[in-house]
Amino acid sequence: MATTPPPFSKFEWMIAWRYIRAKRAEGGVSVMTWISLIGVTLAVFALIATLAVRSGFRAEFVDTILGSNAHVAVYRQSEVVEGSGRYTQLISGYEKLAADLRQIEGVTRAAPLVRGQVMGNFGNENAAVDVYGIAYDDLLTIPRIANPQDSSGNIADFEQGIAIGSALAKDLRVKVGDRIKIISPNGARTAIGTTPRVNVYDVVYIFTAGRFDIDKVRAYLPISEAQLFFNRDGVATEIEVMVEDPEEIETYLPEVMAAAGEGGYVWTWRDSAGAFLRALEVEDNVMFIILSILVLIASMNIISGLIMLVKNKGRDIGILRTMGLSEGSILRIFFICGAGIGTLGTLFGVILGCLFALYIDQIFSFVNSIGEGGVWDPSIRGIYRLPAELRLEDVISAVSLSLGLSWIITIFPARRAARMNPVEALRYE
């Protein structure tokens, strides 16, 4: 008694492989096979490369925010100064408030700051400067400043001068050892009006934090010097707080608000960068949809190739059916043809996409050298390089999408071949 062969038997794979590699003269569609294979490969490559760059850009952007800015800043609401009638937001007793904030579980640092906007001058060059007055020990706890991408000078000399960003140093054309002038319009009041406050500081440290907008305006002074310059003796303008898990910053806010007390309010890093991050998320979703359509279009080539293959192999299908092959065997043979192309294309696309993500710095350097350094402008992009972060979940998403589409659409022409009437297929032979 004859036994039915199991699904995906060896002979089904053998026939499918013969059809895939058959030349057009033999009734095959090898050109369409190559077109389908290359299309799926490039689509999967583009999807993985885009997902890696998307993840890397967000990670780099967030890291530069969290590595050089407060995770949450504590301020004081405006209140009337007794006896003067003036309003102030300055924090008195800032050392006790900083100590209370450090006691909160998960808070890694709480640093009092004295901030002010001034104009920097060196020779004939002028630039806007955002001055941060901070203690030396607290400065060492800011990752992107104490351990920047690039630096010159010695941060240990901080208390003898001023530390500035590399883009600001470039605008002012200064280097370590030069003396820059800091000018504030809010100076001393005299009988003839307010005179600007001016002081000169030695540049002791130049840093590259990784964010152009920070490197272009940021400068650090010892907090005692900043208090003297801005006439903030004994007070601070804010408390800069950093936590262990900034992605869960909302969980820390109740205790931070309680420590800040009545009249205090907070501003988190999500408040300042949230709109941009939400825009990134929307852009990511749109890009994924667009590239998914690209994968679908590439997979449609498989249908075209299989339909042509079924048409060319009508005689073979009729002969195989008269020899006893079932509809299921015919369906599986042509399914193997289409799914095999999709699987190989996906595999090659994953390899290319992973290589692109792993060697993006070298590739970008080569492209940038061809473009004479003008391909990536940090003043527009915000960061200094095109990052890529290869994540397993992104690769799995790309592979699942490609295999799912290529396997599903293969079923339709395969079913057409399986339902072909062998009598009709051999009528004119």
C-alpha cells in the first residue's frame, strides 16, 4: 500500500530548487528571482539601518541631555523681599535644601547653581554666554563635562578661572590660557544709570559635551565667583538634581517637591525636551510604516516572479499531477520557491544592516571625507556625529515583517499552481 509522503519532503525541496535556478530558456525566471532577491535584501537593509540610526540618535540625544543638564531643577517661586517691595526667585539657605534633596532615595547629586546670561568678549569677537556658577566637586559629577568627548586644559584648575564649551571657544577664537572678558548689563546702579559689570577670567578648561547648543553657550565659574559677579551673595538661582533612573523621573517628583517646600517648583528634563522627543517618536513611527511599505513592494516582486514561473511550468505541473503528486505537494513546491527567495533576501539584508550599524562611524567618515566635511553640520543636527544603536528587538521586528510578508504573499500564486487542472495544462502539449 502506497504511503503519502510527509509535507516538505526531500523531493519537494529538490524540485523547488531546480525551478529557482532554472534559466529562462528552460522555462525559468532567474532574472526575476534575482530582482526579487535584491529587492528584499535592500528593503530589509534599509529598514534595519533606519531603525538602528533612529535608536542611536534618540539614545545620543537623551544621553547628551542627561549627561550635561539637570534631571530635575528646583526653583523658588517669586516672592516679595521684605522691606524692599521687590520680587525675587533666589534661593536662600540653598545648602540645607541641597542636603535635604540628597537624602531622597535615588538622588545621586543636588548641586546649587548661580546662573546668568552675559556677553563674552575676546579681542574683536563677541558671543552670548550662559554662565553656570557651581562648586568644583559638583562639576566633577557632571558626566559630559568632567568626561567629555574632547577637552583641552585641566579641569583641576577650575577654581582659578573659567571653563567654556568648545563651540564657544571657537566663536571667541580663544584657547586655554587666554583671558576672556565677561560683561553683564545688570551692573551697579549709579546716579547716571546702571553701569555694566565686567570681569576678566583665565580660560582653564575647554570641553565638548556632545551637544552643539551646549558647547556654543555654556561656561562654568566657581560658585563663589559667580555669586560675586552677579551680586548673588549667599543665594542660589536653582538646585540641579540628578537621579539614578532619569527615564522614571516622575517617580521622584513627590519627594523632591516635598523637600522643596512651599513656594518651590520643579522643571524636569522631559519638560524641556519632551516636545522634541514626542516629535522623534512620531517620526519614528512614520518612518517604520514607510519602510514597511518598501518591504511590501519588494515582496510583491516575488509574486510577479512566481506567477511567471507557474505559467512557464504549466506543463511540468500537469505531468507531476498525473504522476500522483497532490495539490498540497504542488503548493509546497512553489511556496518553497517564493519563501526561499524572501528568506534569503531577509538574511542578506540583516547581514548588511548589521554591518552598516556596526561600522557606521567608518562609513560616515568616508562619506564625510568625500563631501569635504560638509555632510553633517552639528549646528543644524545638534549632535556631532550620526549614531547607530543595533538593538535585538529592532532586528527581530525587521525580520518578522519581511518573512511574514514574503511568506504570506507566496501562498496565493502557490495555490493557483496547486489548483491547476492537469488536463488543461497538458491539452496543447
